[in-house]
Amino acid sequence: FPRGFEDFLASPAVRTAQKVQASIIVCLSRTGTTSRLIAKYRPDAPILSVCYAEEADPASVARRSLVSRGIIPVIQPPEWGQGNAIVPQEVMRNAILYARDTLKIVKPGDAVVGVHRLLGEAILKVVVCPEGNAF
């Protein structure tokens, strides 16, 4: 059962991914806690954990994520955002395109579950992987 605020986002993310048969779960994370809690629920889909620099070292966050089952950590490149600002929609879009074009773990038309808590609000959304670069 969910025990904390992050758990109340992790459990529904896994259930949603199972219901829509998502190919991946994309989690934007500063500390990696949310992606590790999602992994605790053992989803069928891999978890693409996008680590970005704010107060924590993203390389350290990515290394800690490696010990959890099903997490693929990625350090957010600067070109995924808009300057120094973290724009969750842009980072999520670029992460899905990275998973499609580079990692080849998602195909156009596949469902993707996106999770983030970057701007104080917990967001859980389901999107479809696009064929081109537009969403």
C-alpha cells in the first residue's frame, strides 16, 4: 500500500502503465526517489529516469538508480531544456524521442506514461509516442 506522497504517485503510475499497456514509464527526477518507488511496484514497462541538475549531482542520482530493477537512468542533456530553466514538457518530449530514436525501446504509436513532480505539483499523464518530432 502507498505510504507517502511519492508512493501516491508511484502506485497509480504503475497501474496506469499496466492498463494502457505502456511501452515505457518516463520519470523526471531530481533525487531519483520517485523512479525508485515506481520500480518498487515492479511494472512490466521499463522506467526511463531522467535525472537533472538542481541541488543534487545528476551523475550520483543516476548511479544510485542502477541498483533498482527496471530503471534506465539518463542524465538530462542541456539541450533538452530551455536554457537553465527546467520545462517539464520539453524534457518529457525529448526523453520520449530519445527512448524511440536512441534506445529503441518505444515505437511510434506506443503508449507512454509520464510522471514528474518538478514544479511542486504531481503530474501523471499518458501520451502516444509520435512518428515525427512533433507532439
